[in-house]
Amino acid sequence: MGKLDEKVAVITGGSSGIGKATVELFIKEGARVVFGDILDERGIKIAEELGDNTTYIHTNVRFESDIKALLDHTVDKYGRIDILYNNAGFGGALGLVENIPTDAFDVTMEVLFRSVFLGIKLVAPIMKNQGSGSIITTSSIAGIHAEGLHIYSGTKTAIIQFTRSVAKELGEYSVRVNCICPGVIATPIFGKSFGLSQDQSEMMAEGMKNISGESNNQSINRSGLPEDVAKAALWLASEDSGFVNGHALIVDGGFVGGLKYSKSIENWETLAKTLNLGDVDAIFRKINEGIAKNK
């Protein structure tokens, strides 16, 4: 028995990275999956490899007509949509805010936020009529923790609040709406942001899988993998999360929690040394003993 037996799932951005990992996992868990992307050659190959329960449809999420065609095809084929995963995305416009062309801003908003609105807008009546469904969107920790990715961060923050708001409406029809906030995940998005080709970006993503999380503030000392996010999507798609609605699920190895403990202690030690206060452990022990005496 799979967690998604006989469920019908639609996934955007399913030809690479998080989307591809999710397509594969959902199929493994018994779902019938229709996924869209603009990487047609890769999408067709994935669908062929995964078998009859997988369908690829060319989908450019900038266009409402493409998203509608993806959903219509799914309903025509299976008669329902149980899961919609709005996952398509890219790095978007980058750099100093004064240097970002307005047209680049517009395209970034179309791909990263407008497409989410359209997906939910178009699937809502289908799921409301069914009286069930799970809608998931890929947000990011960039929507919680600013890192200088101005437009990207803005769209991801918007997704979190949009998710919470729409969840209040659709929850009344037993349709759950949640989002996932991945941290640094080894996907082609980084290579593409540097202007690399899709193949080069895929190679870069493979290399990232072997890099530890020690260089950033993750407390989990390994790279985040597409499969980590796919498993989160599986949980939100399945009945295991049946009482979860309007939630932003962070999957980041502990990044947004702040400095990892070892780094924090290093800062304490530097401060203590600068002020000639002595050993930090001894200071902490003295403080703890003083507090304990007050019990």
C-alpha cells in the first residue's frame, strides 16, 4: 500500500530538481501523476521511464492557458485532481534593486507568484466540487530569512501569506492549502542563476550533493537534497497531514534557526577573550549555579 494509492496529482516544474524527485516519489507511492514543464525532452523521457501512470504535458506557467490545459487534461483523463503541487520556478531577477529592469521584475513575478495564483484559482472549483484536495506550493526560506534576493524573496513571502489566506477559504470545503520552504537544496536553480545551461546546471547540482552544510548556518551537516523536499510534499499530499492547513513547512537543515551552536559559542568565546572575562564554559557554569541556588 502506498500513501497516495489511486490519488491523482498534478505537478508543475516536474522535469528537474525538486519537481522530478516529487514525480518519482509520488509514482512510487501509488499516485497517477500529470506533470508539466518547459523542458520537453527531459519531461517526455521521465514519463516514459516511470510508466503508464505518468503523463508529461508542455506547460509554461507564465501563461494561464497552459496551466488550464494541464489541469483540463488531467480531469479529462482521470476525472478528478486530488493534489496540485505548484513547484515551477527559477532564480529570477538578481542584483541591486536599482539595476533590476522592470520587465525582468514582471517576468519573475509571473513565474514565481502569478503562476501560483493561477494554479490555485483554476483548481479550486474542481477540488471544492469534490469536497477534498491538497494544494502545495514551493516557497523558500528566502521568504522568511532575507538574503539579498530581493524579488525572489518577495515572491516567496507572498506565497506564504497567500497560502495562509486561501487555506482559510478552501479549508471550509475540506481542501487543504500548504507550502514548503526549502533551504539550500542541490538543484539546477543555482547553476541557472549563474547563466549556465540546463546540462551544466544539472552537473553543478550533482556536485553540490557532496558539499557539507558546514559552510552555512545549517545545523544538519550535509547538503539538502531534492528528495528531502519531495518527502515533505508527500506528507502534505497524503492523509498523514489531514489536519494540517495553512502551514509553511520549513525543510532547511536548521538554517533559519540562526547560528549553529558551535558558531554561536565561537562568538561568545571571542567576546569573552576581547573583554578578558576568562573561559566561557566556566562563566556559564557559574551563571547556572547561581540560578539554581534560587530554586
